[in-house]
Amino acid sequence: MSIINKEIKLIDAVKMFLGGKQTLEKWVAAYKQEGKAGLISKSTILA
């Protein structure tokens, strides 16, 4: 949320996030598109 609210820059968050820049960018984009639902892993959803 800090990135979304522009309290911290993505580049600064990457320094603290062990998952990598691409993953963080993907999560931010998913959250912007779908809100919290966008953060739920699609690969773990059972049909």
C-alpha cells in the first residue's frame, strides 16, 4: 500500500523486498487493476 499511496518509491521498496523487482511490479499492477483480489495467486485457486 505504501507504493500505491506514493509514500515510498518502487525502487526503494525493491531494496527491502527479497522477491525481486519484477515480482513487486507485477503485484503493484495486479493491485491497481483488481484491488486485494488481484493479489490472490491464480495458480492456487481450486476449480
